[in-house]
Amino acid sequence: MGIKRILIANRGEIAVRIMKTAKKMGIETVAIRTHLEPGAMYLDFADIVHDLSNDEPEISVFLDIDKLIEAAMMNKCDAVHPGYGFLAENAYFSQKCALNKIIFIGPSPDSIYKMGNKTVAKQIAAAAAIPMASGSNGNLSHEDDAIKAAEKIGYPVIIKAASGGGGRGMRIVRSSADMEKNFILASREAEKAFNDPSVFIEKYIENPKHIEFQILGDVHGNIIHLGERECSIQRKHQKLIEEAPSAALDEELREVMGAMAVKIARAVNYFSAGTVEFLLDSDRNFYFMEMNTRIQVEHPVTELITGIDLIEWQIRIANGEEISFAQEDIRLNGWAVECRINAEDVQAGFAPDPGKIEKIIMPDDQYVRVDTGVRAGSVIVPGYDSMIAKLIVYGKDRRDAMRNLKMALDKVWLKGCKTTLPFFRLLVRNQKFLTGDFTTSFIEKDIDQYHYSSDYEEMIAAWLAVKLFIEENYGDVSDDNLSLQNKEMSPWLLNKRIKQF
């Protein structure tokens, strides 16, 4: 193994995730301490901590390419792992690592640029005959040009940031009267988020499913897919819950879409882990959206159903190793679902609710995996994302996975911030969700509240208040003797009551 020490150019749960796999592989890791999180949990998992907590940069250190390169060189790192977000899809960062003889654990700068720029990516997809929604011919510089293009395409259309992702710089437009305002807003948001105001438009597909395929490629030209993930439960174009595989796909459609995902990856000589995203309409037509040239937040669900450690293979591929399995070797076994537990107020439209995590208890059942970067005492700071933990649950099939998820969610205890837990507890009791009959418009159209409530809420809230009082004053109370598993409760009221103590 040529890579002996890795700088983790990230924080939170993904930093912990990378460090755990690196340790398993016998590789040392270097973490960066920042002034925003000087006592962060992820620091405890590193072999070396590079302290930058005395710096108070105008931008996050995780966006400062020069400081990251300097930290890697000072600590004699062979490689840098960018995780997701921050500089994970920054071609210049990848190139700067190469110039300093540091291995970037990810794809080539050329692949990152071509797939990171949505306009270029669509041109490549068109050349490769990948199905796409009709759209503008390149970026648009003025709202008048956008109106002309939209009239040719046909309303509704969607404005997208050329360098964007995560829902930023994105606006749906249903008439020419709304184009000017939304074009300006999308362009401004794109410039603020990506330092690039460029936008383009394409036909807006009404009520689709969001399906993505996990790609794995090596430097020897081998490229395969590891099946799909269902990512349609979203708010503000950002994912809340993901599952693998998708109930919407059969083997025939999976094979066709997977082949297209591999085809576009091959068009840019892709290596490392990546994700090709599609929209699937009600007639089972699919359309290329974009390719993410990094590890995804939701990668654990793919790991659970394939048995393949994606972080390990990112590192092995960066080290020059050849993928040791072929497409025909990939088997999708069982079902996995992931809930992003964020510090957000669901009743306020999922607004961030930063603050201190006073108490956190996660289930440890054999069908549960928890990826987290926080513990009791951790602070969710406004300067970073609101992720608290990812609750990942496995089952022999979708029905089994959802039953296990419901039980797992009822065992999660969080005191401090408001969270997305009430929404997930509502979701696993929603019939449309349980049958797989949902699209990206589910939150806007198919539910009239964001939290679960029942007749038991006052009793359960009072019970939990007493239990927490006893725990805090007299020690832990055994869940074996006091179980809520068979009681229906209101997680929203539960969170409200817990926060009072």
C-alpha cells in the first residue's frame, strides 16, 4: 500500500467515516482543528491533529486550498481525501494536489471539471446519446435569452446553476411573467454559492422520481455500477431520506439505466467513486441530470446491500489498484434506507436550528448502522451544515426495512436542537411512502403536516420528562424495564418537552 497517511480535508460524520476505514486499512489520518469546532468529535478518530483553531479565516479552512496543501505537506501526507461538499468537486484543488505530488482521493481534474460544469456535462451526455430533457443551448447571460429559450422548450422550465448542486441556484418557472425575477435570483444564488453566476434552463419534468446510480471506476479503464438509490423524498431540492434499491425499477430498467450511467462515466475516463443522477417520469422514461464526482452522503445504503466499502475502494483506486470484481459479480441483497437526522425545525419549513446536543442515544440493533460526527456536548454551529447523524437501517426486503426503520426511529433520543426526527416518524406511518408511491413533490403535495402526532402524546411526553429527570439526577434508567417501543407518540411534542429539561 503506497498511501500511508491521509489528510482529511473535511469534518463531521464523513471525516469519522473515512478515518474508520483508513484505520482498518492500516493508514494514518490527519484531521484539522478549526476555531468553530475546537473540540469536535472527529478529531478523536485521527492519528494526528493539525491545529488551526487560532485562525479565524474569512472563509472556512476547508475551502482554503493553500492552507490544506500546506497542512498535508507539513504532516507528510501521501494523499488528501476531500469527503463531500467543500472542495470535493473542485478541479483546481485536485490539480493543486497533483502539482505538489499529493494523491487526490477522487477523480482526475479533467473529469471533475467536465462533470462539475452542468453545461459541459450535458454536452458530453448528448454526444454519448444519453437521454436528456430538452434545454437551452449552453449557458444564458440574460433573462430575455431565457424567455426565448423557454418559449421554444415549453413551460414549465427549470433554471439551474451551471456549476451548481444541492438545490442552489435552482428555480422553477411556469410562465414568461415569472422568468425575469427567477433568472436574476438563480444567477445571484449561483454566484454566491459557486462563485459562478452562469445558469442554463431545461424542461421541468413534473412529479418525477429521483434515481441515482453508484459508479466505481479505476485507472485501468474498468467501470461498473453498484445499482441505484431512490432519493425522491426532498425539500428545497435537498434529500432527506434515501433507499437502495428503488421500488420503481425492475431488472430490465436497472440494466438499461445502469448501462447509461457507466457510458457517461466512460466518456470522461472516470475513476474513483461517483454518482450519475437521473429523473424518472411516470411513463418510465429517464433523463440525465448530472454526475457528482465524489462520495455521496447516502453511500451507506449501497454499501449495506452490496457489501462493498466505497471509501476503501476510493483509497485503493487512488493507490493504483484494479477493481477486483466485474459487473456480473454485483448482487443487490436486501434493502437499506437512510434518514438524515439534521438540526432543523420541521414546523418552520426545515429551517436550521443550531445549538448544543445535550443528550443523544442511538439504537444499536444488528440491523442498524449509525454514522455520526457528534456526541453529547457537541454544538451544531451555523457555519457548517446541520447534520447530526445518519440513521441507516437494513432489512431483507423493503417491507422489512421499513418495519425496522420505524422501530429504530422510536429508539432515537435527542435533547437540545430541534431535529428532522418528527418528519421521519411521520413518514414511516404514511401509506403512500410505505407502498413506494411517491415522487419529488411528495412533501409539497402529499402531506399536510411535517410531524407525527397521536392520542398518546401527552402521556408519552410526561413519561419522558420524568425519565430524563431521573437519569440526570440519579443515573440511567434501563430501557429493558421502561420501553416505549409499542406506544405511538408525537416526536414533535417529545422534542419540545425534552428541550424544556
